[in-house]
Amino acid sequence: MIDFFNELGFNLNKDLLPVKVVIENSSKLNEKLKNTAFFFDSPNQTNTSFYFINEILDEKELKEIRKYVWNENKADLLFYLKNDNLTKLVLQYAKVSPNVSDDDCELDRFNISIEEQEKLDKIQRWKFDSGIFWTNYQEFLIKSKKFKSIDKELVGTLEALKNQLNSAFSLVSDNTEKKEEYVQALIDRTLYIKYLEDNHIINSFFYEHHFKDSEVDYKKLLLNTDSIGLNKLFEIIHNIFNNELFEKPTIPKKYLNSKICGLIQDSLNHNIEVGQLRLFDFRFDIIPVEFISYIYEIFLTDKQKENGIYYTPKKLAQLIVDDIIVEDEIGSVLDPSCGSGMFLITAFQRLLENSKEEELKDVASRIEFRTKLIKDNIFGIEKELTAQRFTLFSLSLQLFRGLEKTQIRDFIADQLKKKGQVELFKKHSFFNNIQHANSLETDLDKIPHKDKTFSYIVGNPPFFEVKNTDEFKIEISFIDKFTYKNDATKYNAKEVVGKHQISQCFFIKIKDWSNKNTKFGFVSNSSNFDNEKSKDFQKFFYSEYGIKKIYELSRVKKILFENASESVLALIFSNQKNDSGLIKYYPVKMGLFSEKPFNLLIIKEDESFIIKQNDLINNDFDLRDFLIGNYLDISLIDKLSDNNSLEDYLSKNNNYSSFKGLDGVEFNKLKKHYNLIDKKINSKEKVELYYQYAYDKFLSKTKTDTNNTPYLYRPDGKISKFIINKIDGYTNKKHIINDNFQRTRNHFIYEEENILLNLFGKKINAVFVKETFYFSNLLFGLKLEDKNYYYLFTAIINSKVIDYFLKQKHQKRFGSNFSYLNVSAIKELPIPKELNNNTAFEISRISKNLTDKEYKYNNEVQENLNELIFDLYDLSYLERQRIKDYFLNKKAVTTSKNEIGDYIKTLESSINIFLKKPVTFEKEHNTGLGLLAIKINLNDTSDTPSAKKTGLYLLNEIFEQNPQENFLASREKIWGKDCIYIIKQDINTNWTKTKAYEDGQEVLKKLMK
């Protein structure tokens, strides 16, 4: 079989290396695995690392090996031999629980006794290097999305145990606070002891020494409900490992009863009849220790999640830490909102890489080195006690990571024999570094890490609006009292923090812990940088920090913070302004393999671009401008903004004081009216209550002699472009009083002519009403100085130009609705300078016919009207096309409709005009992969892959010739020696004329270098 893999391109002495695989309590299988286990570690992070077991395995042996490989989490695949009448090489997906059947995780099998060249081509070495291997197993990848990764399985297993323990504790006491404290303590202590026992750091000698019985272990103490023995074990572990998690709390005997001990003991034991996973199934001697930190997720309450508290994924923490702690640097790190410690763990690992630890030979010296490294450099603050304990727990495990556990065991045994105790872990205690405190504390005696400064400050602070309640009295005090002063300016938190946003408080507070050389890496809610109410904060941040990089992560939120509602940015910055004042901006996007099972966070340097920090300081644009579009979109928005603004044409009447309609009665007054003060009411019930109040007090469902003026409360579904589909009822001027509404405003706004438009939703709908019409504050009413413009302006506001302008300028996040457009957004709508030409008259005529329902607003009328409005704005062909393409509905490309032909024609014209010799194009669509590939031949004699074989063949050829390219994270453009390949998903929005022009500009830029 070794020769077989050699023929596939694997080198036994270089990349397919023999490894030691040890299966617990299975000497026969371990003997079988001697010299027969090999590991290939894919060099390009293409998720194609694999184990090869050069032995025929029976079903039981295979399950044990699958369990080992799954726990280790290094390999993506497993090759093994199976004797099924004819010896076969079986290929399985390795990152799936051993409880999943062999058939369900099998990708393929190969007959090694006869030649199967076409099939064996699937597993050529270069395909593993490039990741193109996975193109052969598309159906399996779809199926694999239902599998849970080992970290998620561990979280699920512990959540089940936590729920069982909570129920058992509730039978003993109704003290919720103590119950949560004891349950967490039992779980984190159980995990730590399991880690020590699985790694044989504590073993029979340990128990013999302390309990005078070599047969005793943690499971036996639980089985015997030995509460005294359990607390003794906790105390011993605290004394040896200096682990304060075992000191407090002391768990009373009544909470260590047979039910509670039995639940933990059962989970640590194997039970073949139980279908679900138990702690027994997880091997803590090989499982990555970071995964154990993820269990913090099970202790997050729903309220904490609502408040923007989520654990930070390792991939995001790694991205940020690698950016701020460069090679060979050592320095102190603070996370002021450390959660379960992912940033601090990642930072410690980075510092360890940069240190000279590997020069230390004995394990005791390395542990002492690590303990001191943490004590001197790793600091955290955490408000939640649960999270603070998990940070300490996670850091404690880092002391052993990657060290030879038998040496640790032997060292401890030797110390116990000679001295009766172990002093090693007490030399440098780091437990006080992680403080259970509030970072926003203003009481001078309680401020954590007061008067200390740090080399690096990292974090993912919570993001929510601080409410003025006792729960947040410290945070409110911070906003009211905190000040920061630099050489020239004094900042008061009260003036800087917008909408009491807690994350903004952290960005001000970290100034206290920094010096002029401090580097920062933070996750932030995007709204800090796109919300109108956070302008003062933005001014502070842009003026006081030198920003190096911004990673815009809204498109990949799904793979980072699965259930979070808020979009996020990652920010790399410092106290020193960049000399160049240039910021590298990364619009991070989902790739073909970003979702399960790979969950790849792909950062593409070739898609980054430069922003000038001064442009942000001067409000020339803001960060959200880059969320929806790019520089070409910004350029078009600038051109549109050079027109007149809607404000220039609004009524000058002194009575026209507001755009907004009637504010509904205050909600508490509403609840009081219906005796519902103490009842919790959801958003749907709230709307129904407003309607009930309206019909009870001032609204009729049908027109009457007294109630004869139409009224509209909620516009959704009731107002569309040019027409009102439905009203909520009829009212009368005498009903428009403060008893029925919170704010009535001047009646002038509702009288006679008006353009009504909605404030929120996917798009703006405007309709012209000619007579008095009452409406709520969920709509705007626009009154014009010149009544002749009503039909024209209604059409303009309903156009794609305005829709595009509003989405580019005011959509808060990618793919979202508008979030209540404000008055300034409407006032600045661009209006063409020329309004009295034939084009404007024709637009007005069509708009009048649509308003009077003489025309239907079908596709033909819509297209005609938009083209006329494009003319009115004097837009070029490319500008019109950009707006049209922006509104395309996403769907798969169909080559029969020549969508690719239009792309190629545009691309060809944008390139050939600048070249002496025209380029030629070839294309192929691979529907199985969902990919389209275009080849641009730069000369007639190209010897690169032929176009007819573009599809999968072309992909094979590209990555065979460019093995350094990672297919899973591949760029859209790959540059060959005499050609250019453009590879994208077969979604129509990737292959528009606008994209062709942009791709052409990029190609030309590359060719001109």
C-alpha cells in the first residue's frame, strides 16, 4: 500500500509520515497499529489532511480509531483497509462523531487489486494540496452539513449534563444563585480532573499517595457518593496545581448526594446502549484544549445573548492577535471583557511562539516558564463570575498544552515521593491577573488594573444600549462621570457615547490602560460606525486612534456569531496616527466553502482597498459607504449628490414644521387604559393594542358622515408605488387631539396635496394624495412649494435611482431593511437640476396616469419610467447599468439566455480598447460545482488548458499547474503565464455587465504593471 500512495504522489519520507496512535485500554489494537499508522498534514490548509491505517480493521477496531481521530481533530479524512471478499481501500470523513454509522461518513472506496485509473485520479496528491479534491465529493459535502463538529458535540453533551444537574440541585434547594455556582464548579472541576486523568498526570500513584488506595479515582469517589473524598480531592488539586477554581466554592455534603454524583459518574462511563454522547466519548488527552473553553456557551443566559454577549470564535481571535502581536514580540496583553478567555488564550499561544521556550529541555522548566509568562503578560477583566472562572480554567490547561504528559506525571510523582508536595505551580500565580470586576467602574478603590498600562489591548466587548436601571448603575455612572484628556482635547463620555452604547464606553476606557505604543485589536458592532446617533463617537475614534486595518464581517456573521443579530467589524489600531494616514479595508465575503463543514474565514488581500483616515475624520464618507458598494458606487453617489436636493423644493409655509405624522399614544398610557400594566406584551400584541385603541377612540372601519377622512397607521402592504392599496379606516379632525395621540403636530401637514412615503422596509414607496389624509409617524408627508411638481417628484422618489441612492447611503447593513429613515436622509435626496424639459413632462404624464390608475405599474411601464429618469439625471451607460444590475434578483445563471455572453462582450470591449493585440475568450459552466470559469487568452499560442475543457477539467489543470493556490479559498482571478482565469459561482450577480467592467479594470491594472 505504501507503493500505492507513492504512485499517487505522496512521499513516505517527506509528507506521509508514520505516527504513533494509542488507543486507551486496547493493547491488541495498539500492537496492530505499530508501524501501520501514517499521517498526511496538508500544507495549504485545504481541509484534506488524513490518516492512513495500513491494516485491515474489523468494525470494533474501526470505531476506536474513528473516535481517536475525531477527538484529535487534526485529520479531515481517514483511509483504512477493509477485507470485503476483495481488499479495498476505504475513504471516510473523519470530522464526525463515531456514533454516526460507517456508511454515513464514507466518501469512497477503491479496489486496489485491479487498475481503476479514472477513480484513482480523484486522490492524486496535488488535489489534496490544492483542495480540488473536494470537487469530486459535492454530494457528500451537502450531506455533511448536518454533522456537528466535535466542539459543538462537546457543548451539547455538557449542556445535557448541566440541565440534569440543575434539575437534581433543584430537588435539594431552591437557591438559584447557589445552584448555578455549584453546577458550574462541578462541571469545570470535572473537566479539569478528566483532563488530568486522561493524560495520566494524576494516576494510581497519585491516588495511592493521597488516599492510600491505588484503585481509587474520580469516578469511584462519585460512585460511592464520597462527598468527603471529593472535597479532599478538590483541595489536593488546588494545593498541587495552584488552581483556585478548586478552592471556592466548597460544595456542601447535601449537594454531593447520590443523584448528583451518579449523573456525573454516568457521563464519565461508557454505556453502549445509550445513543447520545457522554463525556466518556471525549478524550481529553488529545482533544484540542481550546474546545474545552467553548463550553462557556452553555452558561450564557438568553438575556446575556440579547445583550450582545457571545464567545469569540478562535478563527476571529487568531486573525486579530496575529495582526497586533508580530513575530518575536513579547508584551503584556489585556482583555477588558475577556468572557471565556479566547483572546487571552490565543495571545498567550502567540507569545509562547515568540518566546524561547523550546530551548528549555525539562518539562518542569517549561511549565514554570509558561506560568511566569502568563503571570507577567496575560491580564483580563470580566464582570460575569461564570466567564471569569472559565478564563482561569482555560489558561490553566494551557500550562500543559503540547508537553509530554508522562514527564509531567513522573515529575509530580517524584516530587510527592521526595517532598510530599509539589511547589512548581505555586511559584508564579496568575489567578489574580483575571479580575472579577466591571471594566467601567468609576469608584477609585474598585477600578481593575488601576494605573497599569499594556502593550496590547484586545477584546470583543458586549454591544447593547445601557438602560438606566440598578443593574447598570456602574455603567451609567461611567457615562455620566468618565473623562479622557489628551494634550489638546478633553472628552466627556456623556458627550461621546451615542445611545448609551456600552461598546463605545470600552473604546474610551481603554485609553486609561494604554501608552503611546499600545496596539489594539477589537471586535465592534458595525452600528458604532454607521449610526447617525454615534457621530460624536466616530469623531472621537477617528481623531484619537491610528487605524491600520478594518475587517468588515457582516457578510460572514453567520459563520462567526451564529445567532447574533448585530453585524460586526474587526478593528486593528493604535495610539499613534499612521504616517500615511491610510487604512486597509477588507470586505470579507462568504466563499464557496465558507459554510459547513469547513466554516472558512477567507481574507483575500486582492480584494482589500485603501481608505484615507482623514476622509473619515472630515466626514467625506463613512464606513457604511463601503458596506454595500465600492469606490465606483461612491463615485456615482457623489455625482448624484451634485444635483439639487429635495429640501430646495419643499413648502416654505411656516406651518410645515415636520414631515412625520401622528405619534401614537404613549404605550404605558395604552396599557393603563386597558388595565395591562403588569402584563408582558410582545411586538405583535403591541400593534394589535394600538389598533384596538384607535377603533375604540377615533377610527371607523368604514366611511361615515362624521368620520370621513382616511387614516393610515402601518404602511407595510398597504402602500405601494403610486397607489394606496388599503387604509386602516376613517377619522375626523376633531379626533386629532392629545388625548388620542402623543403628538398631533400642525394640521397643515395632513391637508390637501401630499406625497406619502414609508420610513422603513426593503424599498421606498411613494404615492401622491390630493386631499386631506391622516397618517401615523411611520410615514412621511412631503409638501412641495410648487404644486406642479407633485407627479414628477412622486415618480423620482419611486425610481431605481433614488432606491439605489438610499440603499448606498442609508442601509445599515448588507441585505437589511432601511431602519427608519430620518428627516435629513429625505431632505438630501438628489433632484435633477433640469425639471422643465420634455423628459420631465413625460415622466409627470406617466406618473399622473399611474396615480389615477389609468396605467398599471407593470415591468414595461417601470422600465420606461426608469429610463426617462436616468435621462433626467444625465447618467452614462455604465452608470445606468450599475443601478440596474444592483437590483437584480439573485439566481443561478442559465447559459441559454446568453447572460455570460453579455458579460464577455462588456469585458472584451473594456480590455481590447487598450491593447495592441485583442484577447480571446473561452468559457465553460460546471453545474455540478455551481461554478463558471472564463479563460482570457492573451496570445494565440497559449499552451494552457483549452477552453472546451474549462469546467472541472480546467479547474483540475489550473490547480495542478498552481499547487500553491488553495481551491477552497481561491481568488476569483488566477494569473497564468499567458492567460487569466476568472472563476466565480454561477450566480447572475457575479456575471453582470457592471462586474465585467470592474473585472476589466482589474485585469488592465495588472497587465499595465
